Amino acid sequence: MSRHVDRRTTWVGQWWRHAILIVVTMMALYPVLWVVKMALTPGDSFDLSANPFPSQVSFSNFEDLVGSTDMQGRKLFWYWVRNSVIVSLATTVVGIALSCSAAYAFSRFTFPGKDAGMGALLVTQMFPGVVMAIPLYILMDATGLLNSLTGLVLCYATTAIPFCIWMLKGYFDTIPKELEEAAIMDGASRWTIFIKIVLPLSRPAIAVTALFSFMTAWNEFILAATFMADETSYTLPVALQRYVGDYSTQWGAFAAGAILVSIPVMALFFALQKNLVEGLTAGGVKG
Amino acid sequence: MFLLVLASLLLLPAGSAIAQDDPGRVLLWHAYRGEERAALESIVRSLNESRSDVRVDLLAVPNEAFRQRLTAAIPRGNGPDLFIAAHEAVGEWSTNGLLDPLSFPASLPPDAFIPSTTDALRFDGQLWAMPLAFKSLALYWNKGLVDAVPGDFESLLATEAGDFPLVYEVGNFYHHAAFFHAFGARIFDADGNVDVESPGAIASMQLVGRLAATEAIPPEADGALVSNLFNAGKAPFVINGPWFLGEIRDDVDFGVAPLPRLKEGALQPFLTVEALYLAKHHTASDAAIDAVVEAIGGREGSLLRAQRGRQCVPLQSAASDPIITNDPVLAAFVAQGAQAVATPSRPEMGAVWEPMNRALRRVLRGAAPGPSVAEAQQEIGFYLRPPPEEANPTPYLVLVGLLLLVGGAWAVRRAKAIALVPRVRSALPAYAYLAPAALGMTAVVFIPFLAGAAVSLFAHSGGEFTFVGLRNFARILSSQEYGVTHPLSFWFTLVVTVAWTVANVFMHVSIGLGLALLLRDPWMKLKGVYRVLLIVPWAVPNYITALIWKGMFNRQFGAVNAFLDLFGVEPVSWFSNFFTSFAANVATNTWLGFPFMMVVTLGALQAIPRDLLEAAEVDGANAWQRFRHVTLPLLKPALLPAVILGAVWTFNMFNIIYLVSAGEPDGSTEILISEAYKWAFTRQAQYGYASAYALMIFGILWMWGRLTARMSEASA
């Protein structure tokens, strides 16, 4: 096969791929350049044209968010960053832990209620939020989790879990059972197989679900704005949403905040993308 | 491992506990930002310093969560003592039992305020709250383009400077109200019934229809466009509120004046009164609350809010102070405030906005004003129809009891028949893996859902729930108010929702799959760079990117039409036709959603052993055959979950539609979930009906889920 590889690995051999990707990337980035332009133009006075590059550059919009203080003079921005990071990472850890184990059960065991369980997970995604908000508030209040990051993590993790389980179960199903059967012959326990064989082989799917869980928590604001009783316990999206008023929105400041909020997501994706593309094949397993 | 997770959860920092027993502590919620917030904080800070027995804590709650938070928190005793909000909801809040009437301190009797502002806060003969500020639209003018403000509207329209003589959010009824009132129209007649088809209402619509048709005003102007045109010197006159002050560029020399006169009468915009409310179940002492009310509403606090926060304050002794009378901007807004009509605070007002906005936009697209407002009147009547009659719960309880009995008996028999107990026992390890997720889901998802679903059997009005059985569902399904093909009927919206879902899922999957296939190969150059750049649309909060897309579809100024112009295509008015409006929504959501599908597919592609593809290649299969017969079948198990769930999410994805097409034209591009939200949050908080709507959506999706399960079983 080496004769193919030579041509496809050169720039010339893959020019059409680059042509498509460059066009798509430009379309993907054009609206985002507008966000950057709005963020860098002082106030809300960006000009209107098809040109997505700012005519003047100022960081005043960024300072507005980063410099927020409360009455006691506390630097709120760093509280928000801390809360967002804690909540999102905890959601990711809890979400992945619960869904890996549940997905393994769905993939490898037969038990009464299996189909109903998978169906029930799908069903949760169909509940329109409008029915849930007030009962959820009452539940959090009754359990004393109102105004605590733990309560938020619980809400976010359970929001993310159904997708994670479905995604992981689908991926686990593609891992050859022969591997596990061989391990059982060698005397390994179910738990050891799960931890030592199945999870390492599923790195692409775990990377996807990690990113998904993180995003679920990272961008949510309605519950956080409703549950938390102190501005120092808000998360970043709540702070961003304050720029949206009844009659007008401070778009410049919102855009600056939107950029700050998306940078960690990009960083996380960058860190995860290696795992995303190194799965079965890189694990050295030949079915 | 799970113990570790649980322990880490418990270690998360908990929020500070609220000391509710201290009668000197006053908790105040507000939604202010910028200088208004700074002014309020400075008043509170000096109060906290001067009074050792009073401590005020402020909490800024984002506007979008404010109402929901009040409704959830106050009845459960988690609410604030005081809160600052606009007067419009005073009717709704007082009937729903969220308020105690605020007692005015002796130093600030009600007659110390401009009467129109206290009148706005009266409901059912009771004065509920203390006015703090009033806001209305006024006329901004660019001193670099024109020398003076014309005295009447006709000469203003004759101004030659700029591209348009006048710019304002013409498709928004809040802005149109100034014209509506100028022609003598009022939303409520003397008996308190909605009347939006008076001759004055029709005449006012006729006027703006003509202005748009002659391009005297740009017909698709939203807030961002208005400030752009004003800042760029393309519009000498703009109608806008005090919040616009912050959007004007520093180098624009501008003035503010009251709105000019029409031949038929003075332009009278809506007046919004921001007020200090006393929440029900407040815990602070009367003395502490009095101290806060005096500090914020009194003369000193009022002047500070006027000077620093640029607020028009209704306290007469402050309003006549030179600080305000010598400030040309504040003075203009105060003068306009005297020529304004308070936004009605009756709960029925919530049902008026949406139909009137639709009527206005119909007229702007060239429809006749008379039939347009007649339709709005009919729609308002539909939203305000009385709740279903109370039903007798006994037959329902008997039915439920019977069902439980029969179901229980059937379950026991079935369990015996399939030997459930031994099978469960042998599957115990599986349940151990499942238990943590199952517990969490039950507590946080299923129980709240059942509680929410139960509400669909009730009708909510004025804070009280009455049992109506299945009558909410009957109303939705019978669609008696509209014909089946009417854009606002349940069935029409259902078809649009299905089309919306199919179109989006198709676009997401095909683009995401295509990109993932291009980017999977290890020898592909720059693949890491492309991958990171291509997930940017997913990473940026969609609230702002959706707005940018809306701007890109603007007929006169949008990038899409500018691009089409390169190929000689006539400018498209995207939101005035169902298909183009729908396409704009789909384009935006495709852009937002393809990165997710690309990431999922990239992960799923790794489940395909590379040597399988190489073997196929050696066997002489071409690229398409390899994709069709090797990649696709092997991809399916890992990709199907994302496709099924993606469809469910898209079905309920209302915020993109809300932000991009806003249902235009005539509500035809709305989807089912947006209706549920509107019934719950505008249209008089009809929670029961909203919940029934949500359950209908749930039912449809559930059937779809069954169908896909069958399909995947059949193909497996």
C-alpha cells in the first residue's frame, strides 16, 4: 500500500481536501470574527459593514467584566472563574464516572429492565425544561442544596448523563468481546476488565463525553442564576447574562465575555483531541 | 472510586448560609448594571456605614432569570425583603401573592411623587410599591447633521441629512405605542377590556406602513442597527430610551428632546416606572425596611441616582432640583415623561405584545392595517379566554386507582411468568453498576418531571390552581381557535417542528460526517489546526452568535445579501417569507451544531479498525464502496445515539428561533416548544396549559423514540 500513501501525504495530493476545509473554516469563523470585532470596539459602537475586522482596538469591554467588584470591593471575576471551573470539572468527573459504569452495564450485561432503562434515559432528554424549573427549585430547597455548587453539579451531571451513557454504550458495543473473554480466562474480575481494558480502549468516546459534560455545565446560566444566593457564588455565564437588559444589551461587553468564556473550551478540546483520534487502532489491539 | 466522587462533591464550597433571623438585615434584589448599579451601591454603602442596626445586602439577578427567581423563591421563603423592578408586573405579582404593600415612610408620603408614577403602581385600589425612576422613549438628534429639532413630525421627516430621516425599532410595539397613543388609541377601554382595533390604532399602523413603504424609515431595524446608523451619522434622528446613552460613541455630538408632535396629537410613548417592592414573607423589621426605603427613595438618594445613574427620579422635591433641571438630557426625559402613557399593569397586558408585534410587522410588509389589527384582537381574545371549567376529580381518582390495581395485578403475573425474581437476583452486579446514575436521575429528573406533569391537569390563574382534568389537552388537540392550516394552530406548528428537526439533523450529520472523514487520516496535514478552528462555533455562547446571524440576514445591511449581490442577486427580505425565514433559522442552527456532530463522528470513526479499510482497498473497493459498505455500517452503533438525541434536542431548540426569525412571518416559523414557553411566561402564566403543551411534545417525541427503537432493532 505504500505507493498510495506517498501521494496522499503530500500537499499536492490532498489539495482538494484543503480547498474544502479552508472554505468551511472561513464560513465557520466569519461570525466569530464579528464577535471579536464587537469585543474590541469600545462601547457598543461597532460599525456596520461586511468587514469583520475592527477599525479601532480597545480592551475596555474586557476590563468591564474582569474588573467587576461588589460592594465589599471583592474581585468578582475571579470568584466566577473559580466557580465555573469547579462546577464544570466536577460535572465532568461525576458525569463520566456515573455514565461509564452505567454504560458498561447496558453494554455487557443482560438484566430485566435493560431496554426500559435505555428508553428512560432517552425520555429524560424529551422533558421540556419549562415543566422542570420550579419543581427542581423546590427539590433543591428541600434537600438543602439551594445555593451550593454541589446542587448545581448534581443538576448538570444528570442533564449530561443520558447522552453520555448512550454514547459510551454505543462505543463499548464496538469493542470486541473476545478481549474480555480472554481476560476472564486469565482470572480477571469484571471490575478489573472494566477499568484495565474497556476504559482505556474507549478513550475517544470518553473524550467526547467529557467535552460534552463540561460544556453542559460551562454554558448554563438559568439554574445558576436562580439557585445561587450570592454574587460571589455565580458562574461566568450568569455574569455574562447580566449584560442583557430588558430593553437593550451591552453587546460589546457581552462579546468580550463570550470570548473569555470560549477560550477554556478551546483549550480543553485541544488537550482532548489527541485522545479523540487515538482509539482502538492506537491501543495496539487487532480484533 | 464512587466514594471518591461523592467525597469530592461534599467538599465543594457551599454558599454562605443566609442569616434570616437578624431583623436588621435587609436583602435587596435588583437587575441594575453599570452606573445605575454603582449609584445604588453607593447609597447602600453609606447607609450600612451610618446605621449600625441596619445591614443591606444587594444581589444583582440577571434580567432573564429575575421573574422566574421571584416566582420560585418568594412563596418558599427564600425571597428578598425588597426588590427593584418595573411596574408592569405589579398586577400579576400582587394577584399571585408575591407582594406585601409597601408602607410609605412619613417623610415620603405618596403625594411627594409625580402622580403618574404612583398611579402606575396602583392595582385593585392599592398602592403596592414606591416609584424610584421612570423611563420612556424620547428623540435623540445628531448635532453634527442637523441644527435643531423640528417642532412637528412632518418637518422631521422632510430632513435631508443622512440616509434616513428617522430610525427606530419600527417592528416593535413598545416603540410603536407612541404613534398608537398619538391617534387617541388605548389598549384597554373604559371597562378594562382589550381594544386594539380602534380607528386610532388602525390609523397609526397606516402611518408607519406608509413610512416604511416610502423608505423614510428602515423597516427591519433592531436595536443594534439603530445605534449603528446613529453612530455612523446616517440617521439624524433616532427614537430610543435612556439606555441608548451608553451606546452612543464618544465623538458623536448629540442632544435629546421630547418627541415631536403629529398633526393628530402628541407622540406619547409608554412610561415604565421602576419601583421598590416589598416581598411577601420578608423577614427584616419594619424599621430596617423604612431606613432602606428612605435612603434609596428619599431626596438625597434620588439626587445621587439622577446624577450618577442618569435616572429620571419621580420624587418632586428632587425633580425640581437644579441638578436635574439644568441637565439637558435628564430634563428632556422628564419632559417626555409628562407626555407618556404608563404601560398598563393589568395581567392581561402580557397577552397583548405578541399579537400586536405580529400585526405591526404584517403592516410593514404591506398588509392592510384594518384586518391586521382585527386579527391581533382575535388572537388576544384567544390568549385571554377563561380557563377550562373545574372538573370533578373523583372519576379521575377512581380511574387511576383501577389502573393501578389492574396494572399491579398484570405486573405480578407477568413477573411470575418470566421468572423475574431469579433473573433480577442473577443480574445484581449489573444493577450495582447502574445504581449511582439511576439514583441521581430519579431524584433530579424523574421526580421533578412527575410533579411538573401533574400540573397539566390544573388551570392556573391568579396564584390559584383548579383541577380541570384533561381539558387542557382537549383544547390543544381540538385547535378550535384556528383552522388546521393557520400558522398559529397546534397542527401547523407540529409540521414546522418536524421539518425543522429533519432539516437540522440532516445538515448536522452530513456536514459533521464529511468533515470528520476529511480530518481523520493521520497523514492529513494541519488536521489539528482545522479541528480546533472548526469547533469554535460550538465554543462561543450561542446567544451572541445567533444575534450576529440575524444581523447577517438583514435585508439592507446584512452580509448574506451583500454576498449574493456579488452574483447579481436581488436583495432578499429573509424574514418576510416562510421559506427564506425557515432557511435562515436552519442555516444558523446548522452553523451552531455541526461541530458537535463532527467531534462525535471523529470519536466514533476510531471504532473502525484501519486494517479493515485497507483490506477493502486491497480488494479493489473504491472510496464510495469503502464508505458505504465498511465505514458506515461500523460507524452506526457509535453514531446512532448522537443522531437520535440530536433530533430530540433540535425538536426542543427554541432559542435559535426566538433569536433569529422570532417566528416571523406571522408566527409561522415557531416550533412547539416556544408555544409552551409563551403560555408559561407571557400570556398570564397559564402553567397548566403550558405543562399540557410540554407533555404533548413529550408524547410526540416518545412515540418517535419508540419508532427509532423499532427501526434500529429491525436493521440490527
